Amino acid sequence: MSKRDYYEILGVSRTVTEVELKSSFRKLAMQHHPDRNPGDVQAEIKFKEINEAYQVLSDSQKRALYDRHGHAAFEQGGGGGGNPDFSDFMSDIFDSFFGEKGARGGPRAANGRERGADLRYNLEIGLEDAFTGKNASIRVPTSVSCEACSGTGANPGSKTRLCPTCGGHGRVRANQGFFSVERTCPTCNGRGEVIDDPCKNCQGAGRVTRERTLSVNIPAGVEDGTRIRLAGEGEAGLRGGPAGDLYIFLSIKPHAIFQRDGADLFCRVPIGLVSAALGGEIEVPTLSGEQARVKVPEGTQTGKQFRLKGKGMSVLRSREVGDLYIQVVIETPQKLTARQRELLEEFERESSHSNHPETAGFFGRVKDFLGGLGGTA
């Protein structure tokens, strides 16, 4: 089955700008991310397609090649003017562009030792932890350097020999028509040496899979989606190559009492009808665990907000603190006794417009509105 057009996958035109491309990618990646679609195989496939398309189109060199040759520029045996080695030729060009930039600049360093892959770890924390910060301990299954061979890939006591293909240079030169291209040696994978007696513990890879326990410092004020980088804690590189990085992505659990908006917190507090009518004081919780007192004025209505300055969230890498907003909700009494009902009915009979100004104002506007419709007719 033929592959879909990368521009079509990302929902953009061929004249898309870098900013527009990134915006579309982020939107689609978030929509189809496996964490948001657990068990959805189609979402996982789409997520991989989106990432593959963005990796090509976000790179100006690769995008130019894709615009010219399509998928054939990156597929083995792809057609590029009828040349069966076209995709290898393109790979060589990319290798010459990016292969000498060191461990972070491409898939393979100049000495043939591959940098390990970056890893992702999703960590869920409570709102209290985001408020105070914490040290979290996580267990990460990953590839680590083989202790038996010290990451060399060779059996202890054995020797390596010079690669017969590249003569120890790690790279070979090939002529492609008018071009002379240097690429990684296919025999030694750029190492310059070959292993005749590979390590039995890691089968020559120089790394093995282990589960490690790491400590993560979570600073106060982190928000949902915050990313923490642990340099060198990713997958170990092949045959002594540098390790990748580990990225911790934080998500914050919904709280039973507080809702967060940036550095501010919101809390809905129910109060009784009498307390709202007569006024008084209420005690409200804060995220630090303390109680705060809020003065409720006489005649308070549902939705009234009270601001407690400096009682909100910590601000990341700052001494600033947000505010806490208390929103009162007047609770209508239920399961009235006969006496309570009698008192409320008596109050209703004796009440006037001055007791319910909002009600009087609303129905006054309704009356004017209906009267205006009648006059028009």
C-alpha cells in the first residue's frame, strides 16, 4: 500500500511556513497521542505517521528532497530517475551533512559509536506536590553499558582487528555519477574495527537492558505538561557511544477541592441561606494545609468571589505566589420541618422588592421587553 503524502498527513499545503507546520503538528500529535487514546491502535498508527511526516518536513534539507522526489528519497529501492541505489545515495548525502556533527548531530558519531536514544517517562503527581515541589523516585527500564565488556562489545581478553573494508577509517568513498560521496563503512558501521569474538553477555552490542532507580527533583510551581530533562540518563549508546537523555513529562492529578488556573487557585465553598443573608465568617482550606477565615458580608449572593492574596500556587523558579479565589455557593435547605416551612412562608409573605433587588430588577426588564413587543405589534 502506498504511503500517504506527508503534507496531507499534517493537513497543510506545500507552501506552509515553519510556524504553521509546527502548530499543525502539535495539534495533531496531542489529538492522537497514545496517552490520550489508550488501546486505540488506529490512533497509535496516526501518531507515528504524524511524527514521521514532521521529522521530514521540519528539516529544510529533507523537505527539499521530499518535494523533489517524494517518498522515494527515503525508501530502500525507491525510484529516483531510475537509479536503484537512489535512496542509498540520498542516505549518503544526509550522512555527509549530519554524520560528523557529533553524538547529538546525527545517528552516528564520527568514530562509529552510536548515541543512545532519548527516553520518555510519564509521571503523575498531586497538586500538593506541584505546590511544594518534591524528590520523586522512579524506576526506568533501559539499556545500560555492558559491565562484562565495559561497553566495547568484545569478549574480555579478545582483540579487535582493523576493518578490511575501510582500513580503519570508518568511512568509505563511492562515486555516484558526478558526485563523490563519503559514507559510513557498512562492514564496521563506522567503528574502524571489527569484533571477531563478541561479548557473550551483550552479543557484541556493548549494552544490556536493566531497570534503574532514578531520583527526580520536581521544583515547586510545575504545571501540567512540564518537561524535566535528565541528561545522560537515557538509553546507553552502542559499543561505548554516549547515552541519550531521559525526559520526564509531568501530569497533575485533578484535586478534590481546588481548581488551578496558572498561579491562581479557585475553590467553591457552599454556605447556608441564613449565613448568606445575615453575613458572618467562614473557614476555608488552603493548599498549604492551613485554614483561612473569610468575612461574608450580609446579603451575599451565589457566585460572589473573595480573594485571598498569596494563598495560591507557587510560581516556577520564582518567589512569587498566586492568589486563592473563594467562590461561595448558597445552598438551599432541604427536608424542612413543619416549623421551618412555616417560618419561610412567613418571611415570603412579609418580604418586599427591597429584599430581592435582583429578582425585582429582572422581572422589571422582562415586563418592559414584553411591553415593547406588544407596542411593535
